[in-house]
Amino acid sequence: MTFGQYIKQLRTDKAYSQPELALKMNVEQSYLSKLENDKSVPSNDVFRKLLAALDMDIAAFMQGIKSSGMRHELRQIPDIEMWSRAHSNKQQLSRKQWLSAAIISISFGGALLFSGHEKIFFPETQYEYVSAGVLLDGEPLQVFANWATLAVPFEEQDVRDKVNQYYKQFAQRRDPKSKLLFTYRGESFVETDAQGRRFYEEETNKRKQVIRSENAWMQFLGVFSLIAGVTMGSLQRAWFKP
């Protein structure tokens, strides 16, 4: 479609005859006929009159022009040249913003996918630490395991009595507590709670792998973000064409 044919189509869409449109534009019918027959290109003033007569703005007028050649030809009209530059700058800015969003989405998706696969934020190795009871001030850390050695300094008869005494004493004090952790805190550690100091040792035979749904969700969201980013990057040319 040529520029003249486009004007004629717009006139027909408005149900104007050629004389009626010429009258609304305040131009000679013969001049309008030249425009419709592609024998002339309107001046900037005549172009403004055409838009006013058709009750259109430049954006609506240019939307109907698909040919890049016609768009280039019409840039000799100052108003269209200004609109084209502004439109191009806006499209470039939107395209850059969309590409930036696509890059961020791809990067974020890749990080999520990697983190979920490698269990970086949600480790799946579970460690069990056990404490036999609360320690008194000055007691050795492993007193609950080695309580019998406390009776060694005494005489033989006293040793038996002390062993029985300590056996009953530590049996009463025994208050086992366990902690299931996904963070390795070494073979043992000391922790203070409301009851007092406790010495925790790892039960190495109870170390196990536990599947955590958080990692699966991170991988799912990572794949989704990757696909979204690639899709945005692929479609931005169609979405932001001139």
C-alpha cells in the first residue's frame, strides 16, 4: 500500500468523499487528489490539517503504516521525523530494559538451579548430636561417660561405695537430649541452655541423607526463571519492533 492509497483508505473508513475531506482540510480537491494518487507529499502544515480532519494523532496514523520504506519516505515531514525519533528512542529504552530483565531472570534462574542442585542453602546431610545431661560447674565435659573414674582416688572399700554412690547420682542426673542439625559442628560442642551447660557429641552412626523439598522447589523456580528469561530475550524483537 502506498501513502496515497493509505490516505484514501482512511478517508473511506471515515465515510468522507474526496470533496468533503478536502473541505475539512481547507485545501483544494485537486491537491488532495494528487496526494491520493502519490503525485505529491504533503507539507508539514497540510499533514497537520489531514490529521485534524481525520481526528487522529500521529501515533494512530503511523500505526497503520507497516512498510518501512513508506515510513522512511514520510520522515521528510518534520512532525513525522520528530515522532519517529522519539518513538525509536522509546523503543530502544524499552528494549534495553526488557533485555536487562531477561539477563537478570536468566542469571537468577541459573543461580537458583545450581544452588538447589548442589544443596548450598539447604544441606541434606543430617547430623545427630546427643547430650547425656547437664554439667555442674567444674565437671569434665565427658563426666557422664567417665563418671566411674571419680572413685579412683579412694581406698578399695571406699571405691566400691563411691562407685555405687556415683552410679545412683549420675543415673538420677541423666537427662538425655539430642539435636538434629543440617550444619556440621564438629565431633562435639558445648552449649548452654536454660538448665545449664551441656556437652554434645555426634552419633556418627546416625548421620544420614534427608531429602528436603526446598531444593526441589529452588530447582523448579530456577528452570522457570531460565525459560522466562530466554523467552523474553527471544521475543523482544517482535514486541519492540519499530
